[in-house]
Amino acid sequence: MKYLLGVDLGTTAVKVGLFDSQARKICSSTQEYRLITESHFVVEQEVSVYWDAFKAGLREVLVESRLSGREILALSVSAQGETMVFLDEAGRPLSRAIVWMDNRAQEEARFLAGRFDPDEIHRATGQTDVIPLSPGCKVLWFKRNRPALFERLGKILLLEDWFFFRLCGETFGEGSLWCSTHMWDIRTRDYWEPMLRELGVRREQLPKIVESGTPLPAILPEVAAELGLSEEILLVMGGLDQSCGALGVGNARPGILSESTGAAMVVCTLTERPAIDPHRRLSCFYTAIPGMYMIHGFSSGGIALKWLRDVLCAEESAVGRLLGRSAYALMDMEAAAIPPGSEGLTVLPHFQGAGPPDTDIAAKCLIYGLGLNHTKAHIIRAYLEAVAASLCRIVEAVEEMGIPVTEIRSLSGGAQSPLWCQIKADMLGRPLLTMQNTEDAACLGAALLAGAGAKLWPSVQEISLRIARERERYLPAPENRAPYDDLLRRYKLLTAQLRGITSQL
């Protein structure tokens, strides 16, 4: 039997997943690392850290599986978006990788936003606003602030592109990552020339664009020897982590919406055409399925619960350690005793700004309605309900664009909480499904791309839909409709008022 390798290049860890030729998981390894944050705005990483983490993860899965690296048929990648690597003409990094959450390009974002009509940017790139997180802004920052290095610039790559360059010595990119750079035209599936001219970037300094699932040139012999892999292993173009995660849970056709509640809550739903929001609230991405597009929204997610655990729930953490249970499970038990709507307590969970459709980068967390009748359990439940309300706002905005949502699938850490899943189903007023293998969804999606490139199945879309397995189905409770309608009304009203306040601060 031949095997597939799915590699997830994450923000704080690389995860390596090994799967068989039927897309069944054999084992996986996660290698964590710390980001370099030398100031409030700067977030970087040594490029070598990603490679070393991959090698360590690969060694672990080979040891655990007792397989030889020569038995691996194909490899593909799920990658974080927007993280950038600048190379010189010899292919050496000119600096550390600039991580996607790096926010240093404030002035450059304002400059570029003023150079283009906002509606033109949205139509061309699918992105709603030019923000400092955008790779286009970071390219301009690099040009302005590191002019000597910019003069030596050979290639501008995203992390996925660099990883494959490290494997095969050539540079390739794909649309699901490049579509969020403001340098890629979602209509033509090619680079957007007006932005390249503004940045002073030449096309030859960018990777060749191919579709996800495309076989790439052969692995370099010395790299195969370094990794213990066969020189015949097939390298297959990967995709954005959120797109790969959607593939891993069967979100591979229009109508399905997947929400992943990790540190952030990320929402994806597919469409067969570029979908441009007339209100410029939600961005449109390309996907790892050739010819398919994705509406992509995000909000604060588990980071709010982590703050609660660390700041207010020391007792739950201590008891959880004694009992061998998660502090979050104990927090859920407390919250479950509180009625829906948290007896008027309303939270806006914006620890790092509010995401679409209520975008406000200056927004902060707000707890409203706190009274003497409220307890810690009320606060925990209110935070769970706040993230669910953010999900509802995204679903509403998607459907206002004329994109139907017939099924919602939940993955990542939030899917492990039955209470949270039920709150989301109740507030959405429709069934919510959790899926099997959600912990490995991104790695699995990458492995499906690897198998598609190796012709193990007709297409990545077909295999994604075929292997998806439901774990639990949460049906909305009709008796909770009224309290949640009232909560959503309060949430929207407070959101509008908070924007008015932050605009004056």
C-alpha cells in the first residue's frame, strides 16, 4: 500500500499527518514553536524553524507508523495565509518570515487604500479593505524600510511557495493563498497588474501560479536524502489552511458552511463564481478546488474562552488537573446551568478587533448588563453565546449576498463542546453537524490534494464529499428561539453603538 503525507504549516505549529491510500489516518505529529514578537506590531519567524519542525514531525510519524519514507507516494501542504518570505537572487532568505498577523504596515495600508477606489479593489481582488495585514502592504513596507534588501530581491513568496521551493528548487504559488494579498486578480486568476505597478514588483519576482492539486517538479535528490523520502515522491500543490480544512470535513459544494472555532472562529462557504459583496463586508477567496470560490469570514473564538480560563477560572483549571479533565469541560458544566440568553448579560467578544460583517479594527471586548444576580457561570455562558452571535452575523451576511446556506458543519476545538454546538444550533435556528476527524481536517485536506495529484481519485471534490462522516447532529430547540432573538437584537444594537464610540477614541 502507498501512503500520503499532509503537512499543515500553522501559525504556532507544523502538523504532519500520514494517511493511507483510502484517506484513512495512520498517525500524526505536531511540532510547536514560538513566534518572535519584538514589538506590539512586529510578528516574525525564522524561516528555518518551519523546515526543522517539518523534519521533526516527519521523523515522528515514520517512527510511530514503522513505515519507510520510501512508501510515501505523494505529499501536499495546507498553509497559513499571508505569511511572507523574501528571497535574494540565490534563493536565500533576506529576512525572517513576516507572519500573517504582523501589523507593522499601518502607513502603507493607508497609502495604498488612497491610491485605489475601494470598489475597484473589491471587484478585482475579492478583498474588502486594504489593511496592514495584507502582503501587498508588507511588500511596500519592506521596500520603504529595507531599501538595500529590496534591491537584492529575487523572489516574493508566501510560506507555502517557500516550502515547495525548499523541496524542489522552483517557485510555484496558487490562488487560495495569493487571492488575499491584494496582488492577485480573482476574476482572471492571475496577478493584478495595477497593484504590481504600484508596488514596483515584477512578475518574474513572483511564483508561477498553478491550481491546487497540480503535480510539481521532482523533489531535489539531496532533499529526499535529508528527509529519508523516495526521489519518486510526488509533490502536489496545496492550499490555504481554511480551504484544506473545509475539504477535510466535506465542505466541497455550495450550500455547506463550515465554521472552525479555534483561537479565532473562521467561516467558509463555497460558491461557483466570484461573489462580490455590494456592502463590502465579506471577502471572496479562491479555493483549493479548481474553479470554486469561497466566502470567508472570521471573528474572535476560543481566545475569549482561553482568557476566561486563565483569568477567572483558576479553580476549574486546578480541579481539571486533579481529575484529568479539561478546564473547558468544567466551565461548560457551569454554563449549562444558566438559561439561554444569560439573563440579559451580553458580551461582544472582540479582544483583537471585530471581524466581518461588523468590521471594526478598534473594537474591544464589551460586557454589558452585568448585575448583582449574575455569577461567573453567567459570564462563561455569555461568552459562548457571543461567539455564536458572531457566527449568526456572518451567516446572515452570506445569505444577504444571495448565497444559500443549507447545512452547517463545525470543526476544530469548539466542536468538542456539546454545549457550544447546541447554543450555535439554537441561535442559528438550523441543524449543526460535527464531523469525524475534525482535529486533522487541514492535514487531511492536504492529503486529499496529494491523492488527487497522484490520480488516486477522480478529483479532490469527489473524495472530500465521499469520505465525510457525521459525528453528531445538533437540532435547534424551539423553546430557545425567543431568548436568542432577544440576545441577537441586543448584540446588533451594542455593536453599532460600540463602533460609534471607537470612532471617537
